[in-house]
Amino acid sequence: MQPQHLLVAVAGTVALAGTSAGDEGLEARAAAFSWTANGGCKQDWAGRCNNQCFGEARSKPQCAGKTVFSGIESSGCWLTWNICRCQC
């Protein structure tokens, strides 16, 4: 093996070792919890989805102390109807 290849291999190994995750921050790396907001398929989620997700997240222990996200999807709805997806 040539010296420059050995140097690249060692540098790559050190770089990977530096990025390995320890026990600290385990909770931050935990899988996100997601659900469909109550209300089902609607056409007027645009002004309400975010508030609906925040309201429902208060009653979910999986979301305690986490940031709540919301999004509107057409998954399983007819044409212009949508569902509100929440995640924390």
C-alpha cells in the first residue's frame, strides 16, 4: 500500500470514529412519533392543521418537550380533499 493511500485510510477511520454517537443525545435521535389529526379528509385544513396538531400534541406523552410539526397530505382522500399529518 502506498503511503498516500494509508494516510487516506487512517484519516477516514478517524473521521468516522469522531462521528459515532454516544449515549448522550439518545433521546434526540429517537424515532419521530406521527399521527393523523382528528377530522379526517377536509378541504379547509390550510388554516387549521398547525393549530390542530399543537392541540392534540398536548395530550400525547410521546410529544412531551418535543417540537411539533404539521403537514397537509392528500393521502387516501378524494381529489381536492386532504388530511392533516402531525409529528413530534
